[in-house]
Amino acid sequence: MAATTYEIAAARNPRWVDHNHNMIDLEVDFVPLDEDWLKYTCSPTDVCSHSRELYTRAANGEFGTIADEITPTTGDYWTPHYATSTSVSIESLVQLLLEKGVISDSEVDTVLVEETDIPVAYTKPTLDGSNPVYHSPQVLTC
């Protein structure tokens, strides 16, 4: 299967992705696409030739000085959003039976109701702090 290749009209705002300097984020205007500027990450080892070309041209300074990578701060990480999950244990049901007179005190040792905070979603802000991206983890139940 051949990789898709796009003709590059222009590129701007290069920035290293990380301290390894093996990928560059930039905005690209590809000739066949309707969008003026697309955010794009290029790599010298990408399967797409336009990505390798963008990396080489950016590394050679053709699109301006490559800005340093962004050092993530605490605000850049996913933030959990919690919902309270209430579960009733078997012991709690036994307590109800005790209160209703179906069983006696000598038959009941403990009653336990547990509340657990579980993450229901995470947010991560965009670089400018607007439009947080939401991600919902897959919740597995047994």
C-alpha cells in the first residue's frame, strides 16, 4: 500500500515536539487541500515523503527558526473528573433484613456501605488554555 503524498505550498511556525528533536510541529498549507493551514507533525523517518521533506526543510531553517519544545506544566496533564459511585454491600442488605425483623442481631456482624470516587472523564487544555479536550476512560465492570 503506497503512502499518500501531498504537495507543500507553504509552512510556518515550526516547533520541536520534544527534547529529542526527532519531530517538528508546524502549520502547513498543502496544495490539494481546501484548508489554508493544517497543524502537522513531521518526522525524518515518516513513511510519507512530504513529512520527511517538511522535516528536512524545517530543520534547514526554510520555515524560520524552530521554537523550543513546550515543557509541560501541571496544567497540561489530563485532569480527572470524578463521579461518586455508591455501592451497597451484601452486609447492608443483611442489615435491612435485621431492621425488618427477618433475622436477629446474633446473625449479623457488620454492615458496610462504601462510596468510591471513580474518574469518569479527563480534561487537557489546548496550548492556549482554551477548549479543553475531554477523554472518557473505558470503564470495566465485573
